[in-house]
Amino acid sequence: MLDDRLIGMTFINTSEFNTGTIEKYGVYYHYVIDGPAQVGDTLEIVGATPLGLVARRHESRLTY
């Protein structure tokens, strides 16, 4: 799917709701937050569906 290229990208949560809209590559996408998140948290896109993107609070991971 075309929106799979967005998986792994991060953005800042600017909404107090668990849904919102972001703009990437000139296209506006609806997103839903999976799990707890507050305004100002960094969110990571973890999935793409025909209805929108799924995001979770970004956690730092070490890669070796």
C-alpha cells in the first residue's frame, strides 16, 4: 500500500484527542493513537489502514 512508506516516521502530538490529521508529502492523513499519549509526545506511525494511520507513543530503542 502507498501509505506503508510512512511506517516508522515520527511526529509531535499537537492534539488532546486520540485522533487527528497530519500532513506528510503534501497529503493530509487522519491518524488514531493506539495507547496513552499526551500533547507534546513524539508519536511513531506503526500502521496504515484504508481509513488512516495508526500511531503510538515513540519509545527510544537501541539498535546494535
